[in-house]
Amino acid sequence: MPTAPKIGFISLGCPKATVDTEQILTQLRAEGYELTAQYDDSELVIVNTCGFIDSAVDESLDAIGEALRENGKVIVTGCLGAKEGVVETHHPQVLAVTGPHALQEVMALVHQHLPKPHDPYMDLVPPAGLKLTPSHYAYLKISEGCNHSCSFCIIPDLRGELVSRPIGDVLEEAENLAKAGVKELLVISQDTSAYGVDVKYRTGFWGGRPVKTHIQALAEALGELGIWIRMHYVYPYPSVDNLIPLMAEGKVLPYLDIPFQHASPAILKQMRRPGNIENTFERIQRWRSICPDIAIRSTFITGFPGETEQDFEMLLQFLSAAKLDRVGCFPYSAIEGAKANELALQIDEEQKIERAERLMDLQAAISAEKLAAKVGAQMTVLVDNIDADGMLIARSYADAPEIDGEVLIEQTNGAEVGDFIDVEITHSSEHDLWGSAINR
């Protein structure tokens, strides 16, 4: 019996790119290709790239170069492929280049350079598809692209305008993942709250019942699956307010990942982002009044062109008042093709970094205070890992995998990765919690 053709895969970039990779891997396996982690065992290597910031471009180009040196037959896909000529200029030896979310194009290229085996066995593929995440959580991508024109971003150029997935397809995928044992779904897109805008919120069907293509209707339906539902990349539309009661009712996790980016109206205007920071603060207060346990995560940019010390102080004042639970901060990076590069008063690199450090020092103190307030509380956590010393590495509702904190628990008999367990929090740090299991 002939052996199955073997393909290697390198996946870089954000969770949206991870989902693209999972879709390609699932199709490859469905068609009978074998996946391998060894260059010398591969007959072809696919590299899914990121092209958002300079460091990501460099990482992608390095990965392509390594694959070419070690194997020689390379197909490139992903966001860097959408930057015309960049891959071909640096690595003209690649077999082909596509942009992001290009499942059919990638498969056509694979068939061209490594014909698919005969009689593929569909039962080799689980109903939920192949996943790069641990078996107990998964990303659920609900749309592609973005309709915004933020001056610091080139995502619309890389991934196109907003295209919402049919809600019936999204919910069917979510249901299959839940049936396969997934305990947490992380809902992602470039702009999650815009879901359905492009199709005018048309009605789809799931299990024979009508469901509107809208973020609130989606959240309500996902809340019926009986697993954790976590919302990421939520643009601050008014419709976000409608999600907060669902969080208070326990239908979705009381966790909101909403990138505010700055607090100075002048800088937000330059960024082409919503600029009424007083309104934003009032909404946060209102969300907390409806759902006191809500955890709010956000990201900010320091050193944006034209940012004065006064602008930066406004950002620090906002953080001091808003007391967000989780914060990420990035010094402004001049991404090729971004409109912000044309703005006057570019900020010195050292000053960008110094401001980012000051912001994160402030946030560390806020985080330490908020986590200390949880000592003595009881909560349910999801076990992600067990270390060599038997310590459980878990997460609470307030912690997204790989970007937020952890809850560390001494091993208890029978606890396994993917289990929900109840714990009492015993102490805290700036980022993490420690607890002991509660025997029920």
C-alpha cells in the first residue's frame, strides 16, 4: 500500500491566523495527507505568515528562509503574502504565495505540487476538525477582514473588508466543538462587534430555528452550549452594551477584550478611533453596575505620532480612574503602508518605550490591587496544564489563555487538564493568583 504524502506546516501570527491554519490542516488530513513536524520527512512545507508589524515580517521571512534551506519546497500563505512582492523579493525560490484565509487556493497549490492520495479516509478527521490549541479550548472565528480605517493599521489591506461567516455555520462549528469536549470557546475576528454588518444582520438558521446574524444573537445562542464563551477584539459599538446583561446572567463569561488604544481625544482622532473618552469611562462604570464581576482587558499604544506629554498623562489618568483588569501596551510601530506614518511629529523610539514602561508600571500596581481583593474568594477555574511538580496551572473567567494571568493550585487527586475545579484564592501577585482546591 503506498504511503501518504507528508506535509510540514509552520503557523505564525494571531489567533485568526491560527484558525486559518486549522482549516488547512483539517482539509489536508481529510484528503489523506500525513502531517509531520520534521523538515527532512516532509515532501512539501506550508508557511502561514504574519505581516502586521516589522518584527512579525522579519519572523515570517526567517521562517520561510529556514524552510527553504531545510526542505526546498515551500508554499507561503497568510498576511505577509498580501503584501505584494515582499515574499518573492526575499525568497524567489518559493513555489507559490497566497494571502490570508485562502484555504481553496492553498489546497489547489498543494494538489499542483504534491498530488493528493487516492481514496482519502474522512474518518481520519474528527467532526470538529484539527486544532492547534489544547483539546479543552478552541478559537471560533466569526468573520474575516475589517471595515475600519484606523491610521496605525493595515489589516483591511491584508485581510480585506468585513465578511461575516453565515451564523448557521458558526453555530454548527461551535456545537461540534462542544460535542468534541471543548470547554471554552474564544470568539475572535478583527472586529467581533461588527459581526453581521456586511449582510445587514440577515437571518440564518441553526437546528431549524431562525437566528439573526448579530453579535448579541450569536452570544445568546452560544450561551446555550453550556461551556465558557469568551469575547475577544470587541470594538466599542453601542451594541456592546447589550452583551453585559448576558454576562451578568452567566450566558457568556464576564470578560470583555476591547482595545481602547488611547485616552487623549486628539490622539484618538489622529488614530481614527472613537474619541469621547468621558463617554467610554461612563460606559465602563455602567457595565460594572450591571455586572460587578466583569473583567475588562484593553490594549494601548504609546508614542503615537504627535503624542505630547500632556496626551500621555491623559492616558495615565484614564487608567488610574478606569482600573482595567488586564492591559497590554505597545510602543508605536511604523508599519509599512499605514497612514499614521505620514503624520507629523514622529516620536523618538526611546520615548515611546519609556512611556510604555511607565504605563505598565502603573497598570502593574492596579492589577496587584485588584488581584489582592480576590484573596479569600471562591471561584471556578479551568485547568490548562500540570507542571512537573504536580502544580495545576489553571485560569479563571478573567484570564484568556496565553495573554492574561494564571491561577496556580497544588495538585489534587484526580484533577486533569480540561477539568473545571472550584478553588479558594489564598494569595496573589501583580499578575497571578494562587489557590487551594475546594472538595465538594
